[in-house]
Amino acid sequence: MGGTVSSLGLGRRGSAGFAIREPAWVRGTLTAIALVFLALFLLLPLILVFSEAFSRGLEVYLAAISEPAARHAIWLTLVAAAIAVPCNLIFGLAAAWAIAKFDFRGKQLVITLIDLPFAVSPVIAGLIYMLLFDRQGLLGAWLSQHDIQIMFALPGIVLATMFVTFPFIARELIPLMQEQGREQEEAAITLGASGWKMFRHVTLPSIKWGLLYGLILCNARAMGEFGAVSVVSGKIREQTSTLPLHIEILYNEYQFAAAFATASLLTLLALGTLVLKSLLEWRSAREHTLVEHGAPLTEFKKSSKGGVR
């Protein structure tokens, strides 16, 4: 009887394992479809961008990315990202901490509002800022009286960039902090740690890879933003044109080699983002067990041997 049961069990497991297996032609077809899709929509555009960028030689390429308008566009893009990304970092940490560590009314509403930029077109976001800060907008008269210019200037570009990028860091950190729970923080507080010391030695080691991942995605999105920035900037050459807007201006002027040369910079940014994303995912998977099971608290105890402040 035991042998019969065992054989039946093995038979069931074997049939179940066989049932989830797909025929070779199905696996091959699905793999081929995925590879063709990637080749047509990812690999081919990359090849075309770089081939067009260098179609007229290296000298033309270097001249295109070093002309005054291109240098100003690169500078403006870097400045906007340098302001928007740290602001989104502060907001993301605060929002993720509040949502993951506390229970309050309207919690789900806050999460919904964080996801709002994913649902609203960037162009609509730019129009909202125009309605608020333009000269004919809601606050336009007051801004004009105090000689404050937001639209068609750097502040408007920064605001539009922040709107479309602020969910990235928060959405990466919220599930990590919820998975982490509150036990380790409570244990650190019981040991006498201050809030800052608890954050550095308990919370931060558990979320550091997710935080870096969110920062990379936020930075790449900020530098490549087009829709909202095109509305609030006015596309004024060598004044309010960021790198994506500069590419559009060159393309509309039929300067195709210069346009693709400048576009190759954003392509390199995208490739670098993918490489960093893969490295962070690898490091996160490698250290996941250590970070999740007691490593932050152990590190905190070691650092607290001389006394907790």
C-alpha cells in the first residue's frame, strides 16, 4: 500500500511537472517574438541614433555638442536636475517614512496623490503651472509686482521637472520600509538611540539600494523630461532650452547631424542608467539576506559600545 501511495504521489508530481512544461516550439516562438520586439524598438533605434550622429564625421559631432547653444542646454539640464533630484530625495524619504511607519487618516489618499504624475500628462502639468504663475495666471499679478519670474525661466523648469519626477524615490522606498517593519527601529530606540542615529544605523542600511535605484531613475527622468518643460520654458534658444528641447529645435531646423549628435548624449545617459540599475539590482540581491535579518541592528550595537547618545 505504501509503495502504491508513493508511486501515485510520484505520478501526480510527475504529471504536474509535465503539465507546466511548454513544448519547445512554444518557447522558441515566444523567445523569438521577444527578441524581434527588442531588436526593432530598442536596438535598432540605438544604432540609428549613433550612426546618424557620426554620419558627417567626428569633427562635426564634437562641434555640434560643443557649440554655445548646446553647452547652455547641457548646463541648464544639469542645473535643473541638480535642484529637482535632491528636493525629490527629501520628499521621497519623508513620504515613505510617514506612510510606512505611521497610521493616519487619509493615508491612501496620500499614496494616490504620489501616483498622480503617472496618470497626468506632463503637458497638462505644464499648463497647470501656466495657469498659476503666468502673467495672466492666478498669481501672475502678484509675481509681476514683486518682479518674480517663474514661467519662461529656471524656476518654472525646476517646478515642472519636480512634478513629473517626485514619485520615483517615494514609490521605491515605500514597499521597502513597509517590508522592514518597525521592530528594529523600536529596538534601537529602546537601546537609547536618537532618531538620527537610528536612521543612519538601522533604517538607511535596509533601504540604501532602493534609495540609490530611485535616485538614478529620478535623475534620468529629470534630464530627459520634455513635455512639461516645453510648456513652461517657452523654448527660448540659449536661455530656456534644455537638452531635449535643444534637440527638437535642431531637428526642426533640419540640422539632423547636430540633432542626433546631441541626442546621443541622452542615449548614453539611458545606457548608463540601465548599467547602474543592473549593478544595483545585483548588489541588492547579494546583500538582501544580510540587510533584512539583523545586520542593521548588529551594526548599531557595535557602534553603540562606547555609549549611545
